[in-house]
Amino acid sequence: MISIFQCTLLLCLSTLVLSQTDYSQYVNPLIGSEGPIEGLAFGGGDIFVGGALPFGVVKVGIDTYEDNITMSVINGGYTPNGRVTAVSMLHESGTGGAPKYGVIPQMALTDISPPVNLLDNTTYFQSRIGDDTAEVGYFKTQLENGVSIELSGARHSGIMQYTYPPAGEKHVLVDVSHYLPSEGGGNSVQVFLGGEIRLEEDGKQYSGHGTWGGGWNEGAPFTVFFCGEFENPPDQARTFRGRNTDPMIRYHTFSNEPLQQPVFGNNSESSGMLNDRIGALFTWSNSSSGTVKSRVGVSFISVEKACHFKNEEIQSWSLDDTIAAARKEWNRDVFSKIKVSTKPPQNRTNLVLLYSSLYFMHLMPSDRTGENPLWDSGEPSWDDFYTAWDIFRCTTTLYHMIQPAYYEEMIRSLIDIWRFEGYMPDGRSGNYNGLVQGGSDADNILADAYVRGLRGKINWTEGYQAMVKDAEVQPYNTFSLTDPSGSVKEGRGALNDWIPLGYISSDRSTRAVSRSVEYALNDFALAQVAKDLAPEDVQKYLNRSAQWQNIWAHNFTTLNFTGFLAPRLADGTFNLTDYNPALCGECEWSSISYEGTPFEYSFNVPHDMETLIDFMGGPTDFESRLDYIFKPGTSQQDLRENGAGITTIMNIGNEPDFATPYEYHYLNKQAKSVRQTRQLANQYFHDAPYGVPGNSDAGALNSWLIFQMIGFYPVVTQNVFLIGSPWFDDINITVNGNATLRVTANGLDNEAESYYVQSVKINGEACDKNWFEHDQLMNTGGTLEFELGTEAKLWETREVPPSPGHLVL
Ligand SMILES: *[C@@H]1O[C@H](CO)[C@@H](O)[C@H](O)[C@H]1NC(C)=O
Ligand SMILES: *[C@@H]1O[C@H](CO)[C@@H](O)[C@H](O)[C@H]1NC(C)=O
Ligand SMILES: *[C@@H]1O[C@H](CO)[C@@H](O)[C@H](O)[C@H]1NC(C)=O
Ligand SMILES: *[C@@H]1O[C@H](CO)[C@@H](O)[C@H](O)[C@H]1NC(C)=O
Ligand SMILES: *[C@@H]1O[C@H](CO)[C@@H](O)[C@H](O)[C@H]1NC(C)=O
Ligand SMILES: *[C@@H]1O[C@H](CO)[C@@H](O)[C@H](O)[C@H]1NC(C)=O
Ligand SMILES: *[C@@H]1O[C@H](CO)[C@@H](O)[C@H](O)[C@H]1NC(C)=O
Ligand SMILES: *[C@@H]1O[C@H](CO)[C@@H](O)[C@H](O)[C@H]1NC(C)=O
Ligand SMILES: *[C@@H]1O[C@H](CO)[C@@H](O)[C@H](O)[C@H]1NC(C)=O
Ligand SMILES: *[C@@H]1O[C@H](CO)[C@@H](O)[C@H](O)[C@H]1NC(C)=O
Ligand SMILES: *[C@@H]1O[C@H](CO)[C@@H](O)[C@H](O)[C@H]1NC(C)=O
Ligand SMILES: *[C@@H]1O[C@H](CO)[C@@H](O)[C@H](O)[C@H]1NC(C)=O
């Protein structure tokens, strides 16, 4: 339906003369753009589609509106069939919850006569014709009004090229008050709070700022400055203003009057706070050239910086220059970090899955270094963490491996946020912490980085202090409507249960089951870092890391499995009335467990698998319980868009289950981990618009697939990787900046299912454990050699992966 891999003649030629492989041609930027219902984004990846650089600030792409409000998901702006309301500069990628951003827009119009009202995007939004084209650094779509939009992005700026039908009207609308709405309403909608726009040089250039609040993370207001320019001056340019009648959940100060037409002004408009909507309209005469080009820079600091970014980053009016620069940067900084042969007989689908996955895990967070409006510490500044809860499970370990320089800066930024705001974020967007889903999972990220040896300019003394704050200090309750029972902004809102009771009680706290296992891992994370930095704290945090055991109902049986995490009341008794661990109700903030059932969370104790297996009745019972969750038809829970099409308890579409299919390793049955993870990957990940099982979560799902494809998987907060089975016979991974880890596989035949490990060599030495330590391969590189075959073989004979947090309360 949607064509990709088209390229302009110029670009194809310039690609040919590049000496390096152009991996960008294997990226399908539309994987995740659709859900299970054809034509709808619902249940899909919620991805951003458009022009962007790795970890770039600007993600320039179309904003759309989907008619079916109950099924509408416009979080990344793009939807397969939604009507276009604008092209805008800032987006998230892969997020659930309410949309955020979709700001600093332009909209190409060919008719502005009534019933068009520039203040009402439903009077001018446009259906699309034909197929969109999406490539790395390039996007093209054709509107029903005859305008084709092409665009590309640089780090803080974007370039748009509009081709209008000849001899008709040509307008570009800049509605400063535009943003991505939450079509279904709710308490996380965005609001436009005010701004300014000024025209310069008769409308050839325009600049100003806008301020918005709300969005998925219930953010505080943030301001974005902009500086736009057209290649050719318009024949007419006018500003306008009009009453803001948008619903505003927290600030509703306006009556629900019918929308009036805007009032046109001349050269500038300003508004706020909580005042009029403002914008500008640029018009070229019918006889002018059919092509209008524009470049726009954005900054969180000033108009001057926004103009500077525009001028420096996009120096030519040729769209191809920006596209070529983007491809070069993606190839150099991202795709070439994992090299596989691109020559036949290489399976092209697998190339697309690998390089597309790398692409999606580098769209967020955003590197806003130098662009922090809140303080100036000289430290790197990053935003758009969506969220530690999603990315700690494997994404950040992959950053550590292949992007150590960026990753070191991300961690410095997390610590700097603690330094100036009191807590590290779990989620952060629009310069504001929120929303916490489980534990304080930045702790897991820091511990994982620390035990794997990341140092550089990170002040670990302060890093550990930031973790201690999470572990010890109850955050202020901001009484979010999402969950008024404790803070969901940052920190651990249920410490008031966790510390005095030794567990999270189901009568005093929400998410008692899922948060108990998450806080336990968070405290294990502290113990790991404390070993070096505060030995006196180690035992305290190890003790707390075992507190998940306090909500283990040893005698509770369901489906012949005995022993589960279960709700326990503050008085110490378990509440097993009508308890079914395969259900979590809404599975939201107010539920017993968050976005996963207690059945699933009962597998989530990576730091003490030894005790967990014991609690589940020993290796045989543990194995049959693990087998059970992969059986089709076992799911009793309707996870809606979080588990579309998944009928097993095992839900690879959601992060709490990421490591579960690898748990056969702890029984020395690595072949079963290989079989289960392969089947999950083959069943749920595709080179197709519905190619990821649910929200990509800022690339978390995509990074799970990458680890699957390169043949190992991290155990978070430990310096350990579990050995899997690679999908390529030769992989060169650039680790630790400039070392090479070479993964080879002899006997691999994906079609013939010849992917069971027969033997493994690490740095030339036979390996008889199904795991290895980070330092063996990730610091100076090395070799990981697989011998593969069609037979599931018991090849590992030594000790199972470690349980460094082993402690029975
Ligand atoms: C919205 O989509 C759902 C699922 O396809 C469908 O059941 C419902 O009828 C649609 N509603 C409207 C108003 O089209
Ligand atoms: C410009 O084109 C539009 C649409 O074709 C037409 O309605 C309008 O009269 C034209 N205006 C002028 C000044 O030629
Ligand atoms: C149109 O824009 C306003 C914000 O200015 C927003 O509230 C509304 O939901 C938008 N409608 C669509 C269809 O995007
Ligand atoms: C726009 O400029 C014209 C001519 O200078 C002036 O007559 C008019 O009052 C101005 N309108 C506004 C809204 O400032
Ligand atoms: C990996 O690196 C080795 C050593 O430089 C080289 O011989 C091999 O061709 C490379 N393989 C790939 C897929 O790049
Ligand atoms: C490529 O691999 C995919 C699985 O990732 C498989 O479905 C497909 O059949 C393979 N194609 C070829 C040509 O081998
Ligand atoms: C790290 O932070 C600590 C505590 O604030 C401070 O005393 C120390 O000087 C810092 N170290 C460096 C290298 O900046
Ligand atoms: C015990 O669990 C039942 C069923 O989930 C629930 O209705 C009840 O309110 C709980 N009791 C307490 C004291 O929380
Ligand atoms: C850890 O738990 C053990 C056993 O309950 C207890 O004896 C010890 O005092 C605890 N240590 C700390 C530092 O809390
Ligand atoms: C759980 O079962 C064990 C062994 O069957 C028994 O000793 C213990 O008393 C039981 N505990 C409860 C709370 O029923
Ligand atoms: C539970 O185990 C018993 C005895 O092994 C068996 O007969 C029964 O079918 C099992 N029930 C379920 C639900 O698996
Ligand atoms: C390789 O990386 C190390 C560590 O980052 C650095 O010290 C060294 O200078 C680098 N070497 C080259 C050739 O880039």
C-alpha cells in the first residue's frame, strides 16, 4: 500500500558514489505506523514518521486527525489515513497515553474562503491521495487539495517543500496555537497558553514563540521559540488572532462560544497567558512558481538561537542536501555500529528489521544540550525520556554498547535533573518530570551503566546520591487525576508502605503487586552501586531487594501452579478473596498491577532467580509454569491496545515480559529460550506497517528485537548477558566507541530452523555456560562464535546465570 525505498535520481546517484554501505536504504520508517485494524494507528507502534536525526530535537512530520475518536491514536502525529492538519516540528515516537507536542506548524492551503476558518482545523484539514513515501531523512505525501508536501529534518530545524497545483491559490498557514490534541479528551490533554509571532522582511521571515502545557506526562508549561523563512517572499503576509475556545482541563477560563473568524492584523501578534490564539497567513500570487520552500528552526532558549539553527543547519534550499546529510549521519553514527553483509544471499527482510529497529531506538530521548531553559550547569541536557520504565529493560544497555558517548551524556543529564529539581525522572518531556508507572527506574539504568563500567565524566558520587533520594525520600504528592494516592511525577510514591511495612499494601497503595517487584529491583540497583561507593549501605538495600518475598502467597494455587505474588493488606494478611493472578482489571495506575498481570510480574525478579525458582516449587514446576504462559489461549486479560492480538499470558508487546522468555537459561535449558524468543520475534515483528506488537515505546520493542537478532540479551543491573542465537552469520558490532565485537554463526539457516546452539566460543575459548560477563566482550571487543544446528541441544554444563541478590527473608 505504502511505497518506501523510492529515491530521487540525485540521491540514488550520490548513494552509489559513497564508499561506505548505505544502510539507510534498509530502513522502513513505517514499521509500527499501523495497528491490527488496517488503516488505523490504534494498537500500532504510535511511531513518528518524518525527518529526524539520531536523538535530534526536531522530528518534523505531519499531524493528522482520525475520524473515529474512540479508535484514534495520533501520538506520533502520523496515522495511515488520518487527515492532515499541519506539518509540525516537535514529536514523540512510540508513546502511549495522550499526545505531546505537534507544535510549530505550517499548513499548505489552496483555498481560505468560507467555510474555512483558520482557527478551526476541521474546516481545512486534508485527506491524502496515493501512497506516502518515507525514508530516512525524507517524507512525502500528497494532499487532496493538490499540494504535495516533501520534508526533511536537521538537528534543531526542518525544511519543507510544497508543490502547489499550477495557477491556483497558494497559502501557508502558521497557526502558532496548533498542537496535537487528545481526541478523546481526558486529563492529559495539551493546552495552548499563549505566544507571539512577528513578520519580518514583508513576510519572507517570521519568528516568535508559543507556550503549551499538559500532554502525556502531565507536564508544566514549556515554551518553544521559532524562526521560519521562505525561499521566496510571499505576495501577502498577515498575522491574525482569535479567541481561544479550546477546552482546557485545568485552566478552562473561556465560555463555550461558537468559534468566530480570526481578526487579521499586520506584522505582529502576541497573546498570553491564557489569552487569544494567534497565527499568520502567507500568500503567493496565483502566477508565482508552484513551489514554496521553507526552513524553520526551533529553540527552547530564544528566537536568535532558533534563527541561528535554521541558518547553520540548513544552508541550502535544496531539500536533497538536508536529506543526504541526514543519511550520512544515520549511517555514520547509528547503522554502521552493527554491520552485517548486505549482499545476496542475505535475507532482505532481516536487514530491514535490523536497521529499522536501530532507527526507531535512536529517535528518543532528545539531545537538548545547550537548550535547557531552566538552568545552566554546563552539563549535557536531554529530554523526552519515554520512559525509564520502558527503556531500562534492554534499550539502555544497547546504548551503552554502541553509543557510549551519547549514553554517558544521557546519564549526566539524569543526574543533573536530580541536582536541580530533586529527583531523576522516570518519564520526562517538555522539561518536566512525569509519569511514573512503577518504580524509580532511573536507578536501574544507573546501576546497569555502573556495573558494566561506564565512567567518563559521570559523577558517580552524585549518581548514587540521586539513587538514595529515590530509595529514601517520599516525593510530594501532586495529586494527579491519574492516581491521586501518591506521586506519579517522580520518585517512589509508595515508600510510605515499602519501608515501614516491608511491602506495598493493596489497601493503602495502588499497583501494590507490580510496584513491590519494581521497588525490589530498584533497591537491588542501589546495592550494586553501593558495593563500591557506600559499602555500609549494601546490606540494607539487599534486604529491601528481597521484600518482594513479603507479598508472595506461598500456598495460593491456580491452574495447578502454587505460589504467586498476591495482594497483602497493611494489617499483614493476604487478601485472596476472588484473587486471580491472571487478571489486573484496568491494569492501569489504580489497579493491583500495571500493564501486566500478577502472573507475569511473578516472573520479574532478575536479581534473585534462585529464590524465585525455589518459591515456584523448584526447576520442574518453574519450567512448566514458564511453558504454560506461551500456550495460545491462556490469556484471561484483555490488555486492549497493550496486547492486541496476543492470546498468551506472555505478552512481548509490553516491557515487563521482555526478559521472561530467556528465563529457561536459569534451568540450563538455553535451547528453549532460543525457541521461545525466535517464535515471539517471528510472530510479532514484521517488515510491515503493523510490524511491532503495540506501542514501540521510544524504541524499547525495537531494541528487544535487535538483541534477539545479534544473539544475546542483557540481564539488567548486572554485568551479565545471556547467550541467544544470532540471525546473521557474521556481525561486526562497534562497542565501547571503537572496539569490534564480531559475532559469527556457522551452520545458520533461518529458513530450516537451523538456529539451535551446538557450541559457543568466546574469544576463541570453548564456553560451557549460557551467559558471559560484560567485560569479556564489550570493552575491548572480541569474538563470539556460534556453531548452530537444527537440533535443540543441551550444550551448557556449568553454572546457571548468577543470582547476585540471592537472599531469603
Ligand atoms: C470506530 O471503530 C470501531 C472499530 O473498528 C467500530 O466498532 C466503531 O463502529 C467505529 N465508530 C465509528 C463512529 O465509526
Ligand atoms: C487564483 O486561482 C483561484 C483558483 O484557481 C481562482 O479562483 C482565483 O480567481 C485566482 N485569482 C486570481 C487573482 O487570478
Ligand atoms: C484543531 O486544533 C485545536 C488546537 O488548536 C485542537 O484543540 C483541535 O482538537 C484540533 N482539531 C484537530 C482535528 O486536530
Ligand atoms: C495595518 O496597517 C494598515 C496600513 O498601515 C493600517 O491602516 C491598519 O490599521 C493596520 N491594522 C492593524 C490591525 O494594525
Ligand atoms: C567483520 O570484520 C572482519 C574483520 O575485519 C571482516 O573480515 C568481515 O568481513 C566483517 N564482516 C562484516 C559483515 O562486516
Ligand atoms: C527471510 O526471513 C524471514 C523471517 O525473518 C522469512 O519469513 C522469509 O521467508 C525469509 N525470506 C527469504 C527469501 O529467505
Ligand atoms: C562529585 O560530586 C561530589 C558531591 O557533590 C563533589 O564533592 C565532587 O567534587 C564531584 N566530583 C567531581 C569530579 O566533580
Ligand atoms: C479484597 O479483595 C477483594 C476482591 O479483589 C476486594 O473487593 C476487597 O475490597 C479487598 N479487601 C480489602 C480489605 O482490600
Ligand atoms: C538485613 O536483614 C537481616 C535479616 O533480617 C537483619 O539481621 C539485618 O539487620 C538487616 N540488615 C540491615 C542493614 O538492615
Ligand atoms: C502453607 O503450606 C505449608 C506447607 O504445606 C504449611 O506449612 C503452611 O502452614 C501453609 N501456610 C498457610 C498460610 O496456609
Ligand atoms: C492439575 O493437575 C492434575 C494432576 O496432575 C491434572 O489431573 C489436572 O488436569 C491439572 N489441571 C489443570 C488445570 O492443568
Ligand atoms: C578508542 O576509544 C578509546 C576509549 O574511548 C580512546 O581512548 C581511544 O583514543 C580511541 N582510539 C581511537 C583510534 O579512536
